[in-house]
Amino acid sequence: MHTPDSEGYIPFIHNYCDRRCERCRFVRQCRVGAVEVDDVGEDDDVVGDERVEDLHDRMKKLLGLSDEDMAAMEEVRKEHEDEPVDPLEEAREEAAMAEWQRQQEERDRQVDAQPLSVMGSTYLDLVRAWNRPREASFMARGVQLHPRMGMGIPVVQRTPEVLVLSEALQEVLWFHTMIHVKIQRELHGKLEADDEEDNALQSDWNGTAKVCIDGVDRSMIAWDTIIELLPEEADDALPIRELLRRMRQELDAVFPDAHAFIRPGFDAPGGG
């Protein structure tokens, strides 16, 4: 699973990473990462706009398709558009889609009721509520809240303490959304696997849980750094940090085998 394909990409490596493409040593061996870094110019922070040409080129890169492949897919699409519609078949498809939608909504309700899901959404809200009123003051003191927002910060403000604080805040802000999304995905996957009695160690939900656990661990370390450097924030920050600790315990209880999941590339001998 760690071996690159004929084009040099490690299959599925992007499914189990933290999406910090600019920091990843596998970025040129990842279809998604290669597209991400190519979309950011060397002289500016402009990410590729959503012109039709950009989307076409991104699809080619992500799927490893040639112009001929894309043209063939377009031909098939046009052929299907011209096919006459069978009312009975259309009705069956609509009924199947409605049933699938009903099942998804039921799973959504089950996932939302899980303690882990509640923790994830609560953490998301708490981080946003904590950061928003402080964002302007952080930026005024030279704190870089996003890796691509530091060009206007005076050099005199780039002290070691500010750089460390910037890194800690970036970790928190990067992962607070991802943790919530990953929890939703892993719980959905586990519910579906339980329905199908499929609990394979190398399941997607185990891999997603492993990425989520890593994000929680790194966020706890980041909060420790924030509290150390900003002791005046301890009263508000410590409860958020405590929520992460409880979330970590719940992740271990619900996904006890996540640590054993082998991520393509990253968990190869010497991979990370």
C-alpha cells in the first residue's frame, strides 16, 4: 500500500492525512497535494479560481486522466443525455434515491446523538467563540493565525515567543473544524460497518479515527502552549482543553483499534 503507482503517486494517501500540504514531504506523491501546491502561486497567495478550465485541469490531475480520457467521458455523458427516458425506470431510481436519503437522515440522527459527536460540535463552537473576539488583538501583536497571512507582519514583532504562539494558534484553528468533520465521518462509517458486520482493522472509519486522534493530541499540546504563553487566558482556555481530553478518552473507547490502522505512506517503515 506504500508503493507509488506508475505515475509516482501513493494511492489513497490523501484520505488519511491532516491536509497540511505545504508541510508534507509526500506532497508530490499525492494527487490532491500536487494539485494544492500547484494552485498557489510563488509570488502571491491566490488559490486557483473556479473557472471551468481550472476544474477541468484539476479533475485530470486528481484522477490521472489524459485529454483523451476526458473527451471519452464527455462522449459517454452526451450519449446518456440523448437516451429516451423510461418512466418506470425513472420511478424506480427516484424511489431508491428517496430510500437512500431516508437511511442517511436516520444515520445522521444517530450520529448527532452520539456523545463523541456532541463533543466535536461543542468544541468547534467553543473555539470559534474563543478566537473571534481575540483575533484582532492577536494580529495586532504580530501573531500569525494562518500560514499565508504573515507577509504584512513587521520583522520586529516576529519574536520567538510570538512565533511559537502563532504556531500553536494555527494548530488549534486548523484542527478545530477537521476534528468535528472527522468525527462525523468515522461515526457514520462505523454505523454502516456495524450494519454490514464489517469491522475490518483497515476500514476507512478506523483510518479516519486515527487522523482525528492525531488532531486531538496536537490540539491539546497547542492549548498547553497557549495557556503557558498567555496565562491570562487560562480561565477560558482550560475548559476547552479539558473537553479535548474527554474527547480523546471517548475516541479510545469507541475506536480502540484506530492506532493499529496503517496509513498509506505515512505508516511505512521510516514514513513518519
